[in-house]
Amino acid sequence: EAQVTQNPRYLITVTGKKLTVTCSQNMNHEYMSWYRQDPGLGLRQIYYSMNVEVTDKGDVPEGYKVSRKEKRNFPLILESPSPNQTSLYFCASSFWGAHNEQFFGPGTRLTVL
Amino acid sequence: AQSVTQLGSHVSVSEGALVLLRCNYSSSVPPYLFWYVQYPNQGLQLLLKYTSAATLVKGINGFEAEFKKSETSFHLTKPSAHMSDAAEYFCAVSDRTSYDKVIFGPGTSLSVIP
């Protein structure tokens, strides 16, 4: 089954404790992206990757890191989480770029205390 | 910079009534335009996409959207609402000059009243 998977689905952590949210897709997509969803703000793009070893900032990259060492994986790293990073996070992937249909993961709900 | 506005954060319609969700974009060049739907506790899925081939775009589940360049709009409609249409709807744009970023609107929550 073609899908985007994220882990964990739910995470409660404390300020400053490094964490990683994994994202994996099995559709051989070149483009992958991370978004955060907050009430009234829609989805805001954090980072995206056009292909392996090619990553760039979206609109809200502060406090986040990513890497793209393999085509299928695109982990999101919070080196020192803060309460304002409490949010619902989505990973998505598509062929070639953002102009094509994106397939979304089920989301990761993160709470930073 | 591109932006997307969605008029009405919450829309309620009766079952069987017309659904109209509004989306306006700001861009000097008509971008790629999308409507995504998010059902409760799920990720987003594509309803339809405008690429420039036709101004009236048909999507899944009976939805369609009309691109109007003069109004910079891409409103989503469905002739007859069904209970299963209750969800959050997002309009999104992607620049034609680059294929990297997507800008999402704030979303419209649709409620369907029996």
C-alpha cells in the first residue's frame, strides 16, 4: 500500500529534550516536506526537500532541523524543543515538486511542557 | 509573496444544500491551485487541482472548483451536501516559477446539519 508513515503519532516531552519525528514514504517520491498545523493558521511549511541531500527552509524553520540521506526518509529534528513548538505536524511527499499532489502522513501531535 | 485567504473559518449547511467554500489568492502569475480536505484525526488528501488546462476543475466526491483570473479566486462547490462532507477544507497555491513551496490557507471547517 502506497503511504507516508510518521512516528510517533503522539509525543509529550519537556523543554530542551531533543527529539526526532520520523517520516517515511514508499512511493519513490523526490519531494518531501514538513508542515505544522495550528488552529486558525492552516498548515505552514517548515522544511522541504527536492531530492536526496537537497533541503531548504520553508516559512517557519526556526528551531527545526531536517536531513535527507535516503530518498524514502525525511526526519524532523527538534534539538531543543520549546512550548511554542507544541503543534500537529504533518509530513508529505510528491513526485518532483510542490506543484504535484502531495500525499500526507497521519500526523504527529507534539506537546512540549 | 504569495498568500491565500479563505473567507469564513466555519461554514454550516443543511444536508442536500449547496456547498460554497471561498478561496482567493494573491499572485501576479496564476499559480497552481489546490483544494485539500482533512477528515477528523487524519492527514490531508487532495480534492482537486488547477493546472490551467480548464477553468472548471472536477474533483473527487462530487466537488468542483472554478478558476477566475479576474477575481483571483478558486472557490469550491458541491451541489448537494452530504453528512460525510463534514471536514476541514484547505485551499493551497504553488508558484509556477518554482516547484518548491506550497502556501496553505487557514482552512474552512464545514459542518453539515441533518
